[in-house]
Amino acid sequence: MISICLGALLLAAATVGFAVRFAPIPGHRTLYLVIASPLLMVAAPVAIVVLSSGRRWVLAALASCLTLAVIVVQLPWYVGSEPDPASVQVRVMTLNMRFGNADPLAVAHVAEANADVVMVQEFTPAAAKGLADAAMGRTFPYHVLDALPGTEGLGVYSRYPITDLTHIQDHQVALVSARVRLDRVAHDTTLVSLHLPAPWPQPIEGWRNDIAQFPSALDELAAQASAGSILIGGDFNSTIDMQPFRQLLTNGYRDAAEQAGSGNNLTYPSNRRFPPLIGIDHVLTRNATAVSTSTVEVPGTDHRALLASVMVPEL
């Protein structure tokens, strides 16, 4: 009887974890379930074992079907895509600097070693000065910076020449963007740094409204870029298990981790006694293919830097 109750409980937990991945997120309770869904879904194969041992074959069959469904939705994030053979590699780094408190020397060092373009969020005037003093401009002489107090500041640093600034009309999402010219690439590449509001602990409506409006900004960026590639790095305050985030991946936009087959890159919280628990920082691509992603700890911030190697087609 104990095995039956335990198996049924595991099956129920896995069912909830799977179902909330496809549900809207009206409030914080649903948000917590979505964040926990990867752990909840692990209960499905465990339920097979427990229910089979109790000879509850119907429930075990249901657990098997649910396990297969879990594999189907998760597997694409662990199977890499093939880039265009005629491509140029661009190394992307995105980092939330936590009210500008990220160690500027560490940021500059990690960026110099791993990136060709850098997108920063929570970029304050003090952070801008700190990176300037850390000789960020020596490695990345081209930049578009919107340093602001608090959490609203954004910036893009580039090794490549900036050819134009792009402007998105009538949108609420905080972002800065520019076009850069890559050697051997026919069309200029659009770079974007963005920061969506956090859904917690404040009311969730701000996050819901901004992520719902963001597709229109993505469509406008795509229209402006035309055949050119787009690379977006930022703190989306969203995991890959959240339906509103996955709904952004249309009109040619892909998550770099999914393209690279590297799964869920956990970036938050960083610099704690335990490893990061969730992945809320992302790199999105359009007309380009990420082939690898990884994370790096940076002192002074509660986010790990997310790195992506992206292949930008020459034509």
C-alpha cells in the first residue's frame, strides 16, 4: 500500500510539473511550480519503478507515457544544430552586473578572454566608470552605453565597428541595440542587450506585460535586420520551462543553448555556497547558429556570465 501511495504521489507531481510548462503564469504560485518543474518531472521515471514494484500496471503505463512526453519536450535542448559551413564565429557574453556591483576587473578579464561582443545589464554610471578604468575599451573599442542608476542601465561592447544604431518604436522593454560589421559577412549583424523585469518578489504583472509585448519588438528588429543576423543577450528573468519565454522563439529566433544542445544553463543565483539553481540569462539568435554555451562566475554579482559561440553566415 505504501508503494502504491508513493507511486501515485510521484505520478501526480510529475503530471503537475509537465502541465505547468504549457500554462500561462497568472501569479507567483504558478511561477514557483514552473521553476520547480524540472525537478517535478524527474518523478515520472521514479514513479514507473515504484508502481511496477507494486504491480499497478495501469498507473505504471501512465507514468511511462508521461516519461516519454517529458523526454520529447526536453530532448531538443540537448541536440545541437549544424551551422552554415560558410560562417564567421562570434563569441557572445551577457552579464547582469547586479546594480553595477560586478567586479569591473573580473568582467574585463572574462570578456577579453572569452568574448567578441558583450551585453551588460544593471549597468550603472559607476559600472561604466569601473569598466573604463579596467581598460574595457582597449579590447572593445566600440560600444553603445545607457548607464542608469538602479537596474535599468544597459550596454553593448564590441570588438567590431558599429555601423548604425537601431531604434525600436513604441515598446516598453528596456533594450539597447546597434549594428556591427563583421569581416566576410555580407550583412551587418544586430546586437541587443535587454533586461526584463523580475516576476518576484514584486507583483508579477510587470514581467507578464513586458514579456507579452516583447514579440513586437523582436518582429521590428527582424524587419530592420532583414537578412542580417541578430544576437540578443540579456537577463530575461525567465527559464526555458516558462511558456511565455518559449513563445518568444518564433519568427526565426532560437535560444543559443537549444541550438548548441547544451540544455539548461544555470546562471542564478551565483556567488553562493550552493551552485546556481535556475537559468534566467539567455542568448537568442536569428539567422545564426550557436554551437556552444557555458557559464562563468564573476565576483560581485548574483548572476553568472553566459557565454555563447555563435556562427554567423557570411551571406
